[in-house]
Amino acid sequence: MTRRPDVVVIGGGSAGSVFAARISENPDLRVTLLESGRGFDADWPPELLDASTLPIGPGSEWTDVIDVELTPNRPSSIARGRVLGGSGAVNGAYFVRARPEDFAPWPQSQWSWPQVLAAYRRTETDMDFGGADHGSDGPMPVIRSASPTPITESFETACVRNGFTHVPDLNSHTAGDGFGRVPSNVSEGKRINAALAYLVPARNRTNLEIRTETSVGRILFDGTTVVGVEGRDANGPFVLECDRVVLAAGAVRTPGLLMHSGIGPESELRALGIEVLVDLPGVGRGVRDHPEVAVPYSLPHNSIGGTPLQSVLHHDGLELRPFSSSFDRMIAGLPVSDPSIGVALMNPTSRGDIVVPRDPYEPPRIRYRYLESADDRDALAAGVELARSLLATMGFEPDAPAALTSRLGTSLHLCGSARMGDDDSAVVDERCRVRGVDGLSVVDTSVFASVPSRGPHASALMVAERAAELYRHRL
Ligand SMILES: Cc1cc2nc3c(=O)[nH]c(=O)nc-3n(C[C@H](O)[C@H](O)[C@H](O)COP(=O)(O)OP(=O)(O)OC[C@H]3O[C@@H](n4cnc5c(N)ncnc54)[C@H](O)[C@@H]3O)c2cc1C
């Protein structure tokens, strides 16, 4: 496609891939997708497909590394996908829906549970369950492991012995607390990312152009109306004119793109020397994620394999994750470590910030402010105790107890950095349109109105499906 696009989508990750594929079903709409990372058609590198490992280790060519502060005294770094398919191309392939009650803070005019459920159903072909809850002809295959590892079996037996309920389908809207098999976006051992599921089948459309290894630095405006984007690729800097822009650069990068385009908290924009177009104090603020504490244990034969996570327990706002093997087995380049149960807090009180750098192409930093509240500390401590007693039932020896902070990590489930709503700190409205400007929308996990009490990947696709549907009525 050489004509001027109607719409530019920035970021071909989980949400951007779905959104670009869906809106380009309209042959009259010219869509250009710009993605920083590399892209593939049929020839995906094996490490991006192998669902038993995550290609995010030191030196990975498929990720951005972001410096973070989990607590003021606990610096760390996290990975985000920088490749077509985005973080979903490098993730754990755990494809679980949020709970109906998670959507209570979302604008109900467009995100009521029936609307949300219909969009979830469009994303998937569920191989195990049908009926009104599930999709049977969506692009993403969803399957639960039928050949559990010994760790999974032992964990599930321990859950039964400790009185927890078995939940056959974690994606059912009636699923409550209990343990169950993880739904995964895996087919024949391959991690199916959103680009593979949605974009590859659409790539020959004459109205869809996919430009990879192309980064956007800012969005251009005439007054407050979008007129194009400025970026750079292998040929150097470029300007691409268009009528509308949809920002899908993910919860970490989307705030920086907004701010470098003059949209964000006025004081921060001025400190960065950026001319203020719209003062939106919520950009990059109030970020949510799931803090996670590892409970390691010794295992005589640490060679379990399988998908990284096959079963989980939900209990009292916690998710307990018995990983199939130690992280060094799942992620190349990590030091040898014991296997662990991850204890994640699924509705934490902590709120973080994205700290945007002066250079629009440099990664931001994240200040999480984990464990500031006694409620979060107490809930995680209770989860660690629960994991230790399950390990005891499994016949394993947990490592000696340690301070929460020493084993603190994060689930890499960032959301809410350009939140949807109608209050003063909301950044987009109920149709994902950025407030105060014309022609700019955000469609990625930045817009989540609340942190879901489950992993966000399935919900990233759902949001893009629903936003594409709303787009037909002008986004
Ligand atoms: C290692 C890892 C494991 C995870 N495991 C799970 C899991 O098992 N289950 C689960 O539910 N969730 C998981 N998550 C979270 C989940 O994958 C993400 O929440 C989801 O993929 C986010 O989708 P997104 O579209 O918002 O952003 P992304 O998928 O991150 O997409 C953003 C895209 O924008 C591109 N981009 C960024 N800046 C620019 C720019 N300036 N110009 C052009 N392109 C740009 C990026 O390269 C990227 O491709 C995991 C995340 C990670 C990182």
C-alpha cells in the first residue's frame, strides 16, 4: 500500500495486532501498522513459538528491558516484548479472562459484562469448552493441559487435601475461588501470539500495510487534531500523514508517546521541556500490576518441563502459581535456581508511575511502590504461608522463610497507565478516545479501568476486539 493511510496503529503487540486486523476487514479503510520490533510471516523463530520457554533472558533480541523500582529499596528490571505480537509473543501463554466483577469500575455504557463476554468469545476457539461462555471460531486457540507434570498433579492433590474446590473452567464467568487447569493460547506446543493468530492471515489485504523495525517518537497535531506521526526506521527519520492514530504501544510505552506529543501532566511536560497540548494528569500515573513473591523449594529432579504453568489456585485475592520448573530452565541465561510457587496479589492497593525520559525512543522507568500498605503486606504474607503449607502437603521442603521484599517480583501485568473513565484523572473515554484531542485513541492495557484479578493477556485481546467494534461507530 503506498497511499496515505486513514489510520496509523502504533505498536503491533497483543492489542495492536488484533485491532489492526479487525479494522482492516473494512476494505475502504487504509490501515498502516508501525511496530518497533521485527516481524515474521510463516517463518517465526522457534524460541518465539516454544511454549515451554520464555525468550526474555539476558540479551534477548525480542524484548525491551525496563528499569523498575519495586520498592524504594528494591531495584529490578522487567522485560516487555519488542517484536510483532508484542509481550504476547514472549509471555507465559496463560490465557485467562478477567472476572465479571473486575469490570465494575469500567464505563458500563460500553463495557458491561454481556458486551465484554461477546468480545472475549470473538477472540477464541476454545478446544475444551463450548456453550454460551465460549467462542468456537475465533483466531486464538485456547486449551488446558491434558498431560500434567508431576508438580501439577502433586499441587492439585495438595489443594484437594487442603479443602480447596476444583474449578473445571477458569474462563467460565461463574468460576470462583479454587484450583484449576490454566487455559493456554498454545497449539501443538507452540505459543500462538496475536500477530500469528490475527495479522498473518490478514497480511495480504491491499488496505493493510505492516511496517516493522519502525518506531514512532510522537504524534503530530494541527491544533488539537491529529495529522500524522513522526518516527524513524532503517532509512532514518520520517513523517507519515494520516487522519487518525491508534496508540497500542503497551502500558509501558504508551504514556511516553502521549507525553512527547504534549499530552500529560502539565508539570511533568514542562519539566521535560515539552509544549503542553492537553493537561491530562492521569497519563503514566496510577499504574497497576500484580506483585508476586516467590516461595522456593528443593526438588531432587529439577527437569520437569511442560508449559511454564499448568494449574493455579485462587484464594482470597491471591493467585498461587506452581511453576513447572525453575526459572533457569524456562528462561535461557538465568542463574541456576530452585523451583518455586509464585504468590501473586491480584488486587493490590499499590499504584505506580511511569517515569518518561527526555528522549522519546529511550525506555521509561517504572516506580511500582509495592508493599506500601499493610493490607498488601499482610495478604502476601498469608499467601506465602499458604504456599508453604501446600508444599508441605506435597512432601517438599520450602526454603527457609525470608523477608517479603527479598523475594519480591512482579507478574509483568502492567495496566492502567492511560486509564479509561470520566473522572479528572481518566485519559480516554468509554470509546478509548483520548480526551481533549480529535483523532487519537489508545487501545492496549493502558486503558484498563482497573487491574483485573487475573492475568491481562486475554483481556488485552478482548479490549482490542471491543474497541474495533466501537470503531465502526467512529472511535
Ligand atoms: C515475559 C512476560 C510474561 C507474561 N506472561 C503472561 C501470561 O502468561 N498471561 C497473561 O495474561 N499475561 C502475561 N503477560 C502480560 C501480557 O503479555 C501483556 O499484558 C500483554 O501482552 C500486553 O499487550 P499490549 O498490547 O498492551 O502491549 P504489548 O503486547 O507489549 O505491545 C506493545 C507493542 O508496541 C510496540 N511499541 C512500543 N513502542 C513503540 C513505538 N514507539 N513505535 C512502534 N511500536 C512500539 C512494542 O514493540 C510492542 O510490540 C506477560 C508479559 C510478559 C512481558
